Amino acid sequence: MSGYGGQILTINLTTGTTGVRTLDPQLFRDFVGGASLAAKLLYESLTPDLDPLSPDNPLLFLTGPLTGSSGPAVGRYVVCAKSPATHIWAESNCGGFFGPEIRFAGYDGILFTGRASSPVYVWIKNDKVELRDASHLWGGDTYETQTRIKNEVNDSLARVACIGVAGERLISYALILNDHGRVAGRTGMGAVMGSKNLKAVAVRGGNPLSFADPAFNQKRSRANIELRNDNVSQVLREMGSSGGSDYFNYLGEMPARYFSRSGFESIDKVSGATMSETILSGVSTCHACVIACGRKVILPDGDYQRGESKGPEYETIVGFGPNLEISDLAAITHLGQLCDSLGVDSISMSNTIGLAFMMYQEGVITTKDTNGLELRWGDARAIEKLIHLAVKREGFGELLARGSKALAKHFGVEKMAVQVNGLEVAYHDPRGATGMGLVYATSPRGACHNQSDYFMVEIGNSMSEIGVEMMDRAASEGKALSVSRHQWWRTLNNSLVMCVFANVPFNTARELLNAATGFDYSAEEFLRCGERSWALKRAINNRLGITAKNDTLPRALLTPLSEGGAAGVVINLPMMLKEYYDVQGWDAATGKPTRSTLERLDLKNVADDLWINTLSS
Amino acid sequence: MSIPFPSDAWIKALQDVLNSDDEYGKIASNWEGDLTFVVKAEGARAKPIYMYMDLWHGKCRDARQVADLNEKKAAFLLAAPFSVFQKIVQGKLDPMQAMMTRQLKVTGNMVYMMRNVPTVLRFVKCTSKIDSGFAE
């Protein structure tokens, strides 16, 4: 069928058997692809008693209908399962070239079940699928693993997604990495791979993609030209994802010192602009992307001297920079590279270390707890040691390896952890953009900025075509509708799978989807697909134990800042949530989508699951 | 009496406002770069209009309407239709919003621009101090 492979590859790692599962075309129509289709396919499997690190946790790599099409910023794939970090819905999407290669091999995705008896990697070349021994690769970093596998399969153009030592050691926030440092970073999908003894997946395909409309290529070229000329694209191309860091800092939207401060004095030493003016040596792209936000840097001298390597993106810069008060871009680059090569998510790692520093500052822990390390803000060497300890799960590192929620709980200071539902908050402070407070509180994977980067709306990136409007960024009232619609839109992005950095208009994406698939989505139906999948993910989480009580924010984010561009802003979360439940059609008492909401979204079976034997709604 | 936008008189009025605005002078004390407003042809306005400004260390050293982009080559171009500029000057459209929603096209060194967003925002705020006329 046009726009889709129409099938997913299934691999049972316990038995070593492989197969192909054909998908009902109606599933594509209703859920588009990517994370939304994954939610539909995994719905039955994700049960409350499922151990995320057990062989029973299904691990699904999925692409979207535009993946590999050379459309605007759509060279992506997503990995979904039950999260070992949060024990709820997990999705983590990733750029590079790996996703398109899955499509070129003839599949929409790959479903892994079971657990290999010893380390393996999978080599997929079109319809030939091999499980190969990976014992000799176990312990290798994410870059050398790619190189060695490409050599072994004798194909330099093979694409390899792999885990590092962190995934092997089941660190709850271990990542999957492919190509030049593109990562599925959040929610611990690398640990799920590790639990299955799956070191890597290598793919090489040779099948052309087909599209329904003969004018598809013309349309996607036009969309790419528009995207290339876009102001935001220009900022991303010239400065990477941290191009806005000076501005975010000015607005008070960038946290510092583990969310206790706003306004980092040394931002001019670590911003994307500074990177461009100092250590930048080149740029990198994902498949057919016209933006090229990836950074290549050279550290020519000093303690962190190295040849050309990946430059840090915004979250890594803020996580190790303002959050831990490091003002040395070389040190930040080094720490980001360390996380990537070991295979840990730099957001969760830096956030968890931030908590450790704050606990040390407040006297909750001492050197007796930290393997003798003094935790002083700005000490990059101490941070580097903590990363190694965490990945080795050694001493204090064993606590760090479990993430901030568990670390705080261990020391009886749960409220200190800046996390929501087990996922560490990303580095966009909702006190500088209050809509993000609602986003973090309601995201299906915990405190996530990619289920809605609403901070961009708060600084002007409105989308009037779907009713997403810029409002006073310090206000709480009246934002729920706009936030909801933006979440539905980003759910569609995560279905296509389209990069959220790409400023692609809603109707451009819809028209490209129609041209690729031959579907005839109206704007209303397209947005409803996003709403449907948003509700479905919520229902999955409800089944896993999430209630309205989980829709909350950590204490730090509800405490007004005394300085900076967001000084004095108070997030009125209860009011925002009340409005939000009304807009979403969720029951305020339980936090579940109501029966009528689910039925309106053609999710009757889900409504029956959630509301069986229940009279309400 | 209002000063018509766009015009040579309007851009010179903006020069006066900038040079008397202490906050702009302070925020823009490191700014070095000239810019040209490009008011695109729209509706009955058959030809684009260009207004040039030389901005230097918190002051405006020169401001005038020019015949085309070649008369004075500026480091930055701010291009939009008349109706968009009208909304920005009247404070009805946030300049960052105009930029991010593709209503206002910015050309030039974005690294420099992003480092100096407060300067840009104050600059735009100063335009609202002019008693501007927007005859169609």
C-alpha cells in the first residue's frame, strides 16, 4: 500500500524465530504510524504486572508513512515499550538514517519479543534476517559498536542502532544511539534492549518507496524549500538546537542550579551562538533534512582536547551547563559525548546529578554517601566521576542509576526531585512558559518536552490553523485548549514521525500525508487522529495505574523564582488542570478519558476496558 | 499629526526615538549593524519600499528611505507586507511571533541576532512611540 510497507518484522529473541505481520490498512488510517500506531499495537500487552525488563516486554521500533520519503524532517523512527524508568508508556524517537533504512528494507517496523540467551545483534538485509552473536561486542561503546558491526556485515552503508554499557547494565535511563550521535534518549529504551541481550540492530534496505500521488515528490520538494527558508530553520542551521539559549535565558525559561535559579550569568560562554563562533567545525543532518541542526565540533586544546566529534544540543548544554553551573563549553561537550558513548540519556543523567548536588548542598547527603566525592556546583570532574559510577552501578552510582525519583526516595526527600511520574524534567522551565507546566503534568511519558514543545508557542510560534495561540506566557488561565491542541499536533508529529524542530505547517503535513498514502484526511480528521492517540496513550497509562493524582508538578517548579525573566510567576496548576480535563474530556476524579470521549474517538474497546462495571461517565 | 508609514519621515522619526530612548541606548550599547526594512508590495501598493537604518552602539547614525537594496547594503533585512508591519508597530503582533510564523522574514547573521534579542525587542518597542499613520 502506498506510503506504508504494510508489514512489521517480528523477531522472537527467545526462540530465534522471525516472521512478518501484515497490518490492517485501517490501523494506518486511524493511527497514522509511529508512536500512535505503536500504542494501538502494544495496548493489550502493557499490563500493570509486566516487568519492563522481563522478556515479556515487547519492544517495537516503528517508522511513519513519510519516513524515508525525503519529506521535511521525517527521517525518523520511534521505539516504544513499557518504560523501566517510569513503568508507564514509553516512546522515544530518533533521527539519523536508521529509520529510513527500515523502510527501504520493506518494513514499517520491527517488533522484538523474548530474550536471547546470550548477547546478539540482528542483521536485516531486506527479507534476510540473521541473529548474530554479540558477545565480543558486549561492553563496547555506541560508536565503536556501529563501526565493528558495519565491518562484520561488510556493508559500510548499513545503519546500526545500538546500546552502550549503560543499556547492558540496565540503567533505567539508558538510550539507543545510531549514526553520528542521534539518540532515542528518554524513557530507558536502551535498558529494554539490554534486558533482551540485544546489543544492536543493523539494517540495510534496497526497496524503493511508493507514493499514491505522482506529484508527491514535487509537493515534498516545495515543503522542503519552505522549511529551508524558515527563520527558525535558519537559527537551527546556524546555531543548532541551542540557538535560542540566550533568549530562553533572558526570558527565565532556562533553569539553572537544578531549577532553583533563573538566569545563568555565563550563558554567553556556553550558548549555541558561542559554539558557532568558537569550536564549531561543521554540521550534520538526519536523512534528507534541509535544516542540519546537528553540530560537529573540534576541541583543539585544553583538558578535553579531541578531534572532530558531536557537539552538544540544547538539553545537554543546559543539563551540564546552567543546571550544574559549568561554564566551560569544552567540558559540556565532553560530558555529553561521555553520555552518548556509554549510552545514557543526558537529560536524566544531568538532572539526577543535579539532585545529588542539591542534596549535598542542603546537607541531605555528605561525602560518606557519595564515594568520598565532594559535590560542588561547576565541578566538571566530579560530574564525570558520577557518570562513570552510575554506569558501573558502583557505590553511590547504584542510586544514581535508578534516576532522580528513586534517589530522592532513598534519602527520604521525594519532593526535592524535579521529575514527573519518574521522568526527569527537561530543561524548559515552566515558570518562564506556564503552558509547559500543563504539558509536563499530563505528558504520557512523564515530564516530556517533545509531547508538546509548548514553550515555542509561548514565545511566538502560534499555529492559528489549529487554534494554537500565543498568550501571556506568565498566565495560567485559558491555556488548556491551546495546549491540548498542540499536544494533539505533536502526537501527529510523533506518528509521522516528524522532527518537532521542523516548523512545518499543519496543513502542509496533512497534504503530504494524503499525497503519500492516498488517504483524504480533512484537517478535522487529521487532528482527531492526534486526539485519539493522545487519549489512547492516556488510557494505557490509566491501566498502568496513572490517575488524576499523577498529574502534578514537582515542588521546585511550583515555587516562584525571585530573579530573572520569570520572577514571581506562579503556575496555577489546579486551575489549568480543571480546564484541561474539560477540553480533553477526561474525568477529573479519576483522570481517565470518559466513556463518551473514548467512544467519540472510536475507541469503544478501550472505553469498555476503562469503564467496565463503572457507572460514571 | 501622524507620520505616514512607510516613509522617509517615519524612519527619521524612529531615529529620533531611538536616540532619545535611554533603555535602548543601554541595551543596544554593543550592537553594531545596519538594517533595512523591506515593506513588500501588497494590494494597492504595487512597489516595495525600503527604509535604511545605521545602528551603532545604542545610537542610530543614519536613517532614510532608499530606492532599493543596492543603495545601502545592510547587514540585516526585515521583510514583510505592509499589513504585518502595521500590526507590529501598533503592538498587535509580537515581533518574535511574526518571525516564527513566517510573517516577517529576517535575513542576516542569526547568531548575532539571537545574542541580541532584547535589543531587537526594545527596538521594536520604540517604533510604537511614533504617532504612525497607516493609510491604505
